[in-house]
Amino acid sequence: MKSAAVLFFIFSAILLLGTFKYFLELKRPGVYPPKQVLKKRAAALAGGGGICLLVAVMLSYFL
């Protein structure tokens, strides 16, 4: 089960880094995808990263 927890920690880190990338792109002027699309993508990645992080913490502490 420790390997599953590590895998979920890695997934959450990747998703949260993707969220950070989209937030940085929001600050640049003249970005091709509209800002609403970037906000939706960032929110989806942040939600997925948060869920993966929650699952990883639950696996590492409770099992």
C-alpha cells in the first residue's frame, strides 16, 4: 500500500505543478486560449491534485 500512496503523491504533485503553470499563463498578456479556458483547466487540475493528495494521505496514514 505504500507504493500506491507514493504513486498518488506523485500524481498530485504533477497535477498541482500543472495548475501552477496555468496560473502563470493567466498572468501573461495575449495568451491564445482565452482566460476562461485557462481558469477552467487550472481549476480541474487543482481539484484532481487535491483529490489525489487526499487519497495519498489517507492511504499513508490509515493503511
